[in-house]
Amino acid sequence: MADLNPTIFKAYDIRGTYPDQLNEDAVYRICRAYGTMLKGKTAIVGHDMRLSWEALFPEVLRGLTDAGLDVWDVGLVSTPLYYYCVNALKGDVGIMLTASHNPGEYNGIKPTGPQAIPSISFVSNTEIQKLANSQDFPQPPQKGRILGKKDVLNDYIEAVIKTSGLHDAGGMKVAIDTANAMGGLTAPKIAERINLKAFPLYWDIHGGFPNHEANPLHEETLIALKAKVRDEGAALGVAYDGDADRVGFVDEKGDTIPGDMITALLARQILKQHPGATILYDLRSSWSVKEEIEKAGGKAVMCQVGHGLIKRQMREGDAIFAGELSSHYYFRDFFITDNGDLAMLGILSLLKEASETASELWRPIKRYFHSGEINSQVKDQHAKLQELEDKYGPSAQTVLHLDGLTVEYADWWFNVRPSNTEPYLRLNLESKDEKQMEAKRDELLALIRS
């Protein structure tokens, strides 16, 4: 049997196009390998709405039961709901069949261990790949069983609302775009339960993404949402990604609120109830995020990019919350997982309590000029990072290697980090002066691409 396509094994998850990169045989071998390596008793499995789930999901079940695991099937779920299921049903192993925000031709596997802890805390994707390729699977004492189906959606809705503390939004007007993806399972129920006047966009679940890609980081996916916010006079616009672990926001004027500004706002809200708590912010975030966390009485700690690493650092440092520029928001009090529903509820809580509008809340935080993340295809990433450090490091105030290369000066900083999935270097840069930001951005890009 041929080896599996090596490109499907990413830093934390496994993803590829169906059926050329990720097919039934690959899914079986990967799930058999993962179930074997974790040596648990019970597995929790779920899937998103992608059209290939019907072909692939039986192979998830077969791989895990052949590894000796008893399996609860939680069916069609968002990733946050899946995380809840793993905890509520006390699974030793979990498999979520999803490709997150990727286009419809993709599918993938998001493996977790007990408590929905990311798989990389137990076994690397390289080790899974090696065993799946060799197929040197030991025979378990007995084959596992399909225990049946479980529906815990209503329990999840109650749990997420209880955690947020927002039980009545007072009829606040909010436009919500779930992009025909998994937010359509939870957002309507939440809106009804908390008395939210929701204006729906693409709530019907359809794995072909008939309206637009489910990725709120791409501005073109927010066009309809921005128009809806303005047309309805909504206080906020909310855009879910494909599996609903990530969520983007639009203010009442129809302007996109950057992900790091949401981190600052959510941190401010959380610190009201947990003064002095530790908050993680990813190293691509604006200087103002750290400033706002400290101003609100929190302990601000920089972290790497990526859910597996962030969740590990939250556990090790007892952080109550973490936010990424990419609009992932992580909550200690909901199993240390990223959750788009909780992020939405947190911002709604802030708006309900505040006298300001969304734009009045976030605009003052955006004090500096940020380049946004810019990708460049680079063959020898290590050599290029060394070249950048040799040029900019000697005169810098600070040089960090937390994730790629971060160089800080008194009035500007940049981070260049390798992509976890593609042959790219990703640049983020910020300055106290807009012209300097543009000049340094262009200077760095010229060097990176030379």
C-alpha cells in the first residue's frame, strides 16, 4: 500500500482535498493509528457539513473500533460543540472530521485526547504518519463497539450561555453570517435563547458553501454582512468560520474589527470578573493589546501562534483567556478551548453594559499602524530569517525567537514566521507612524522576496 500524501499532515491537524489528497483509506489508517497510540477506552467522534463526510465518516468509526475503542457518535457538530462532547461524555480519544475554514473540496481530521486536549500533547503528527504508513497495527484484545449516537446540542447551548453570563441581550440587533456552515447549528438557538434580534445570513447548513467561503479573515466574505449591518441598523455583525471555532466582527458602521482589538475588548470584559488574571495574546498582535490588558489589571503574556501551542501554554500558566490575530479566542472556563459562540456572547455582554457603540469601544485601542499579515513564498526560510536577524537584530531593543523572528525597536516592530502549512514566510509589522510602517513594510518585503 502506498504511503499517505505527506502534505496533509499539518502542524496540529490533518487536512487535504478529497479524494486526491485525503480519501477513505487515508482516514481509516490515520484513525487506526491515532486510536492505537492513545490507548484509551472510549472515543467521541463528530463531523461538520462538508459533502465528503458521508464517504469518510464510516472510516473514522472503522479505524477507531479496529484499534479497540468503543465509540460515541455525536454526529453533525461544530468544533466547539465537539470539544464539549469530549468533556461531557468523558472521552479518552476524540476525532472531529472537519477542514475548518478551508474551501468545500477539503476535509480533515482534528484529533484530541481526554478533555479535548490537542493531539500534539500526546503524539506528534509525524508519529501518526509513520504508523499509518507502515500499518504495523497491533491487534487489540477485542474490537471496539459503536455505543450509539448522542445529541447534546441543547446541553451545550445552556452551558455556553451559563459560562458567558449573558442570559438576556434585551433585543439587541445583530447580523449573524454563518456562511452555510456549522455556526448555523448553534447561533440561531443562542439568539433565540438570549432574546437577541438576529438578522440571519446563510444559516442553512450546506457543505458546498453556496454563498461564500467560510473564512472571516477574507474581507470579500464580509461584504454581505457589512451591508446587512448598515441596512438593519444593527449594533454588531458576526461572521463564523466553517467549524465555528473562530469568529470575526463588524461594527455598527460596517467596518471590520481586527482580531487583536477583539482580544483586548474580551480581555477587558473578562478581567472585570477575574482581576489580576493572566491573558495570553499572540505575538502578531498590536502593542496596544498588551497595554489594554495591563491597564485593566491583567497580566499580559505573549504567546506563539496555533491552537495546540496556545492551549498548552494556557494550562501551564493558568491563563484565563487567550486571543489570536486570526480571530481564535480561547476560554479557560470552557475546557481551555477556542469557541466562536463564547466570543460572540462576550462582545454582546460588553455592548449591553457599555454606553458606547462597538466602533467607539474598539477605535481608541487601535493607536498604532499595523501592516496586517503578508505572505511571501520563500524556499530557504531558515536562511532568510537569519539574514533578517543579521540586518535588524544588532540595533534592536529586543530580539525574540518565540515563533520565527520578532525584532522590536522603540517606535516599530516586526515578526516574520514560517507558515505551519505552506512554504511561506508571514510578515506582521507595526509602527507608531503610518508612513514609517509603510516604508518598513516595503523594505522588509523587498528583502524577504529577494
